[in-house]
Amino acid sequence: MTSKAVFSNAADSGRRWLESLQPDAPVAFRALTLVPLRAPAPADRPWLLLPEALADASAEISEVSERGSVPTLHVINRGSRDVLLLDGEELVGAKQNRILNTTVLVRAHSTLEVPVSCVEQDRWQYTSRRFASSAHTLYASVRLKKAAQVHASLRRSESFSSDQIEIWRDLGERAKALNVESAAMDGAFARRASELDDYTTALAPRTDQVGALVYGGGAWWGMDVLASPRLFAAAWPSILSGYVLDALWRQPEGRPVESGKEPLTALLGASVETFPGVGAGDDCRFTGAGILGAALIVDGVVAHAMAFPAG
């Protein structure tokens, strides 16, 4: 059984990491503005991101059985390196496309069942036996809602469950606004591929960047931070895609007037609840005045932290 002392240590590690983050000069492109975040001593653990592990076949993801289960997938890590799966990243194929409900670290030479949500309503038949990475992440505004749903589920039953009906409703609303025939998430990304490419090129990460605060127009929309510049650079195009699709849907105007320190200060003032992670590490959930977030802490290192404006 994991002790409260371990949970406390995990939360303290997360706070120290957040306190060390240093905002850099903002960079803007069209509707989005980024405040890059640097860390004085990032921890570059030899983890692989899931798309890397799928590409070299050291990992595979499939349905949990021939019949399948909508909220759960099976992960096999055959490799010698741990694999990091990020909250909201999309997997395509098998019986229906899914997204991760939380960030998970799968240890080397292990198997794990992970909690997911469906982002392709109505299909329930195989198009492939294994999942592939779509290189996209759930809309940031839906990831915010899902984070709140998962936190409520953890409090209620210590499970990483989402509100599937609400996610389908949100995806349908955005598909309609973006003039996409199907509510499947990958359809919206495919339709706006050229605009996604423009944003990805213009907002490419700096060499020492570990995270970013993202503003849509003048409003703060979210934050994502990874353990090292290497991990952030590899994950950023996918994470950014969720913010870009929100920008294309919401069409915000203006530029932020704050420095970027304000969300970090709010996050440091938030209360923390810690739960056992799905795989390795501890899952910390942050709630405070106008902010909510989550962080996976593994061996004292913040593997991935995210935060969003609440309320």
C-alpha cells in the first residue's frame, strides 16, 4: 500500500518543479500566443514517448479482448525503456479511435490496461488489430473538461473515468462549427491540416524549452510541461494541435497583457490531492481559485504537468 508520506513527497516534488519554471519572451502567431517555459535543471529521463515506441515496435496497443471495452485499452511494452503516454493524445484504429484519460508511464518489459475515452462515435468494428498514433491531442477546452471529470471520478471511486456522453457532445459541437461532416475527432484535424502545419512551424519549441503557457487571444487557455526539452520538443506538435483546433473553433481576438507568471502563481497556490498512478508514479490533481490541473510524478520527476483555467 502506498503511504501518505509518499503522496506528500510527490506533491512537494511537483511544487518545487513548478516553482523553478521561468517564463521567457512570448511568441505570437495568428490567434495564439505562447509563453515558453524553461527549467534550470531539467531531468532528461530515457523515456520514450508513445509515438516513438509504436514506430519502433517496442510497444503496441490493442483492445483488451476480441470483444473490446470502450473505456480501456491494453498496452504492451516489450522494450528496455519506459514509455510515456500523454493525457489527451489520440490513438486511431482497432474498433474505434480513443484518447488517453490521463498521463501514464508504462515500465519497460511490462503490460498495462489504461483508461481511455472514445472520440469516434458509432463505429465499433475493427479497421486494424493494433492502434497507431494520430499525432494529435484532444481539443484543449475538452481536455479541461475531461480533467475535471477524471478528478471527480478519482474522488468518487479512485478510477480515471470520463463523462463519455459529454465528450461526444463537445466533439459534435466543434465538428459542426468547423463544418466537418463527421464528429470523429480525426476528421476535424484532417480538414484543417494546412492551418495546423502553419501553427506548428511558427510556434516551434526553443532548444531549452520544457513547457508553454498558451493564450487564445487575450485569455489564458492552458499549460503543458514535460520533464525535459527533448520530451517537450517531441510531444509539442501533438499537444499544440489541440490548442490550434480550439483557436480555429473559437476565433479569439487580442493579445495577453499578463506576463505569464500569473497562471504559475495560481497553480502554486492550489490545493493538491494525490492518487496512485495508472502505471508508475503518483497522479497529483490541483484545484484552486480559477485553476485546475494534473501532474504525473515519477521518482521525484514531473513527467507531465498540465493546467487550465477553471470556472
